[in-house]
Amino acid sequence: MAFADRQLNELVLFDVDGTLSLARQSASTEMLNLLKELRKKAAIGFVGGSNLVKITEQLGSNAINEFDFAFAENGLTAYRLGQELQSQSFIKHVGEENYKKLVNFILHYVADMDIPIKRGTFVEFRNGMINVSPIGRNATITERNEFEAYDKQHQLRATFIKALQEKFASYGLTYSIGGQISFDVFPTGWDKTYALRHVEKEGFDKIHFFGDKTYKGGNDYEIYTDPRVVGHSVTNPDDTQRILKELFFKTL
Ligand code: M1P
């Protein structure tokens, strides 16, 4: 259905983890059905920090067609009505030599970390960013929860980030803790507001954004506070549903 046929000339964008689904888990059928109904009223899109493979595991293998806009890696991988849009890449921006220095430092730092358990994939190389995890991305859900609690106590990720900020100050990078076991590293400005470049020219009357990490330092903060957007801060996917029903489905 063309945007012009929707009841409202508005776009509703959603963060994924903690907003449409629990962290790294699938969105509920109830949530997906509500989004289907919402799409009849307004254009909808997701803006996730994760890569597209992970997001489609959570939102369904056909997610790029079930949302009008699909933005993975903060919009560095982007689709409009199922068609891929042009994007930039982290490695081109940073350069091979600089990247090598960065990743070598990270791997040494992880090797020296004394934490209860380690798994595998400590650096995930993505199109628009790298993702760094002291425990490793292969951790199970239980191991994730345990690491998150341990990190709350010991501030491992915050300390790691501080070391990187000092060592690589000249790189112009932003470090963002968006999930439970890792942090994202991307060129400054390539936060979730990057996705807005892809929708600006569509001329929507209003762009909503729903996210759970809307506090300063959270990976939804920049887009949530962007003047082009009406931000909605949620506590979990149930809260997202409650606000959506209130805003778009209230019968008078
Ligand atoms: O979408 C939020 C974050 O989700 C994952 O974080 P973690 O594995 O630490 O829970 C990652 O995909 C991360 O890139 C992303 O920002």
C-alpha cells in the first residue's frame, strides 16, 4: 500500500531490542499483529543497532517487506519498501591500517580481562560499525543475563570504552552500549539519527520514534532527542503496545 493511502501521513519508527521484543528474542505474535494493523494507518519502520540477520531472526524473515523502512546498524544498512538503499561502510571510513590498530588493541584488552567466563566472537565486523563483546557474542541467554548483572557491578564496558576513547581519540568514533553484553563502535554521527537521512525527503507530517535506551549514553538517545522526531520512551515491549494503542487505536 502506498504511503498516500494510509490514514495518516506519519512514520512510526521503532528500536528493536527492549522495544519490539525482549533483548535478542523474537517479537510476540501480538506485537507483530498490532504492527500489521498500525501499517494500515501510518508508515512503519525499525531502526536497530544489530545487523539485519539478527533483526530478521527477531522480527521475522520477511521483515524488510513487512515494514516500510528497515534500518539495521543504525541505518547503515537500509531498505525502503523492500528495496535496498545506498549505504556507507565503517572500514572505508576508518581505513584498513587504522582499523588494524584498533582491533589489535581491542583483542589484547579482551585477552587481559579477568572475567568469570569467556565465549567466542569478541569483535563482530559489520558494514557500518564494529561490535565488541568482552564475553563474546556466542554467549547463551543465561550467560548474557549473568554478564549484564556482572557488568552493572564492575563497569567493565564503561572502563573498556574509556581506554579506547583515550587511545584512539583522533579516530572520531562513538562508543555506544545498546545491549547486554557488548558495545558498538561507529564514526561519530552514525548513530540512529543516520536513519533519518533516508526518510527526510518523504515529507511525513510527523516522525515518531519508540525506544527503551533513550537516556544519555543509551543508543536511542540521539534519535529520541532529535528535533525532527516525536520521541516515546518505553520500558519494555508491553509498554510499546500500550502507547501505540493509546495513540493510534483509541476509539472515542
Ligand atoms: O540492539 C541493541 C544492541 O543489541 C545487541 O547488543 P548485545 O548483544 O550486547 O545485547 C547488539 O547487536 C548491539 O549491536 C545492538 O546495539
